[in-house]
Amino acid sequence: MNDFMKFPGRVLLVTTLWLACFLCAVATEARRPGEADLQSTLKQRGEQAGRGVGIVVGILDETGTRIVTSGKVDGPVVGDGDTIFEIGSATKVFTGLLLADMVSRNEVKLDDPIAKYLPASVKVPSRNNRQITLLDLATHTSGLPRMPDNLVPKDPENPYADYTVEQMYAFLSDYSLPRDIGAEYEYSNFGVGLLGHILALKAGTNYEALVRERICQPLGMTNTMITLPAALKRHLAVGHNESGAPVKNWDLPVLAGAGALRSTANDLLNFLAANFARVPSKLAPAIRLAQQPRHAAGAGMEIGLGWHIANQHEARLVWHNGGTGGYHAFLGFNPATKRGIVVLANSAQSFDDIGFHLLEPKYPLADSRPAKDRAVVELKPEILDRYVGRYQLAPGVFFNLRRDGSHLLAQLSGQSYAEIFPESETNFFYQVVDAQLTFRRADGRTTELVLHQNGIDQTAKKISDEPPKERQAIKLEAKKYDACVGEYELAPGAVFTIRKEGERLLARLTGQSFLELFPESETEFFYQAVDAQITFVKEGPGRVTALVLHQNGRDSRAKKIP
């Protein structure tokens, strides 16, 4: 893979629609916490997540069901078993159960090729005479990627809202599989979203209606849906990102099967009760089918139809989690002990460890010690000016520091500026996230900063006393982009593809996703997702012959391919 436009994971903020594998780092005493212990844990974790964040835990065991809550969620709701949360990728177990139910009814077969249910105009990729099947989508073994590269949201805070069926079909028709189908597990939101779409097509309805008819109504799940009526909107908790700030809700009209559902702890407890046969259900054959392990999914992990199965600590746990921009969900049960756990929070932070620990105490809880209380000291502007500039944390990743009056602001590549507060002349801290910066000086000048976060120290060398200028996009007529559209060869095997989509100009380097370019002039553009700029080179009126990528202090020219 070439190095151009590579962007390592963000350090201070990560929000995605995802499934995280649970890793055990340390051993703890194998003791299930009592309600007082659990309440204390929830209180500490909720306080760390921020004001307005509530955590609701549902427990189902031999004694019955109970709800334990902590925190006060934002909005006109009280955090309880009927509070509604986005459940993100936990939706995938509903999609898997829909598939199992349709198999049980002889409506489809697991080994049916997906092309059988899609329009003839869609060219489904195949490899070595093997076609993608419904089972391949459900088990993340289709060879399809985590996300389609033509998903370029108009609103990054609601990233799936404007993705269309036409875009989904176009991506599928143009995609080349990188490996044999069924050979390897690779988690794919796109694949399961496509599966939900296919099942709805087969049933002649939409995904939400299918889930409500086939699963929610039989199991008495009255508050699980995608589109909330006005009466239920009052029960929806306000989501918060990992920094604790309120965020928008997510909408997934096309990839609904990957993560669109909203639900409550009480409804999900009903779902779990049916999943380990605590209550009789006509879904029982499909439930058993969905839980059967189908493929390895990493060390100590298998996957059924949607469900993941963890085999660690001499326990078999069936589970899934989910996260959107402002919510987190965990759903799991132990078939042997008939114990089920639901964890819901209106925070993008992960609370999976609580769910695993409540199912099997040998899974450790994360460190929930409260952050150190920090006192702000006053520093003269000339001291703050010492730290203004640009620091390189990793290839393509920079800290930019600037002063605004008596405030020092820091920006990590791809993120917004946030204020850092001094607790000494060289030590500063964030209030929006639990992270600190230490500045080091030598020979009367600042030479580097150290980022302290999650128990890790990362050093960034100072490379300039001036931060890059803040870029402002201008408004251009969409027709001005036409001359830029095309392909540009940056290096052998590395091609920039520039395309226009509505009023936006998008760029993709080979092997990467499309990202939006923002105009500073008719020929100068910049990225917001990464610290890089592109200049289009014109020769004569309206004729673009090349582009120049400006990144990491280098200028790399790419000639337009005729």
C-alpha cells in the first residue's frame, strides 16, 4: 500500500457503527457484583462519560428480571427500562434472526446466492466460480468490505442518512473481491445492511416492517422500531459523543439491517428471554438456527447468524454490541446459566466490559477510577506563545497549537480545536476528554509535546512555530468542477479518481475511500478529514492537465490520464 493520504486512527475521539472484540488484559476475582457494587460502577462510568449520560442495565436470571440505572439522561425522559436508545450494530442479531426465520419457513435457503434476490441490473461480484450467499453476508465472510467507498455523507454527524439504494447497487456492481468468498471473517456493515435489504425485498416490505412483524410483535417488543411516533420520541435519550457533547441521531434508511433499530432495556430482555427459551415462542426453531456457530471470528470467537459466540474463561457467551455517534449497546446471554444482560447508554463510549463481567465475572471490568481533579492556573500570554506551532505525532498526524487571547487551543489532525488548560507552566489538560499534554523545552525553546491518554504517552516533535492557517471553503458553482473530474496517475498503481456528486467534488486514491474536497479557489482545494490539499493545474481555459497533492511538506504531482 502506498503512503499517500494514509491517516492513522484518531487519538482523542472515535465514533463508529461497530463491533468491538472484548480483550481480557488482567485477571480479576471471579465474583459477580451485587447491586450496590453495580450501582457504584455505573455511577463512576456515567460521571466519566459526561453530564446528561445515563446507563441502563437489564438483568435476566433465575430470580426474574430487574433494571439498574445510573445518571440522568438529557431530554424529557427518565433513565429506566422504557427509555429508548439507538442500539447500532446490535441490530445485526435481528437481521440474522430474520434470515433464520425465513429459512425455517422455507422462503429462502442459507446457500442461496444473493444475486437471486437482487435486480438483474446489479452485477454481484464473484470469485473462483463461487457466488456470495445469504450465509456469507450473515457471517461476515462474503469478502465485502466494512464500508462502501462511495458513502460520502453530506452530514458527517448523520453519516448514513443520504446513502441511496442506487449507490449501494453501484458499489456492489463495481467491487472486486480481494479474497475467496467464505475464506475469512471480515466484519462488514455493508454486507449485513445489504442482507437486511435483500430479506425485505424477498418479503415485499421494508426492513422495519419486517422486524416488527416477524420478531417484535411475537415477542411483545412494543418499543423496538426505527421510526418513532411522537409519543415515543419523548422517551428517546439524547445521544452524546465520547467527549460528552450532545450529538444528532443517526438514520440508516438503506443499510438499516446493519444498525438502524432503537429499543429499550425491557424490550431487549424479552428478546433475550426468547433466545434462551425462557419463554415459549414460535420463533424457537429460527432462534436455535441463528445461534449455531458457523465460522471462526478471531481468537476464542465464533459467529452464528448475526450473534457472536465468545469461548473464554470456560464460558460460552452469545453476544453482540453496537455503537452509533451518541449511543452504546451490549446484548448477551450465557445459555448454560440462563442469564442475560442488556447494557444501554446514551454515550458513544464503550460499556461492553460491564456486560461481559455480569455474564462471567472472570471477564474484568475496565478501570473506572474517577479522573484526577485538576486546578487551572493563570499563565501570561508570552508563556502560552511558547507552545504555539505545529507538532508531528506520527506520519500524517499533527497537533496544531494556537493562542486565542488568554486561551491555548489544540487541534489534532482531522478534529476540531479544543481548549487546553494549564495546571503548571508546562502541564496542560483537556476538559472535553481525559487527556493531558506536557510541553518540553531545551535551550530556551519548546522542542516537543507529550500526549498522555489511556495510560499511554506519545511524543510529538515540534516542527514549526506557526500553526497552519485555518482554511475557509468558498462557494463555487458545481459546473466549475467539471474540468477537474477524471483520473490522475500519482505513481504506478496509485491513481487519484476525482468525481462530482451534486454540488460536491470527491477524491479517492487507489485502495482508499472517497473524501470530499473543499474549494478555496477554482483550482485550490483542501480536505477536512486529513491535513492535505490539492491544486488542479490548468493549461489554457478550462483544461486541467494535472493535480498536485500537498501533504507532510511534500508536493506530489499526478498527471491527468486522457
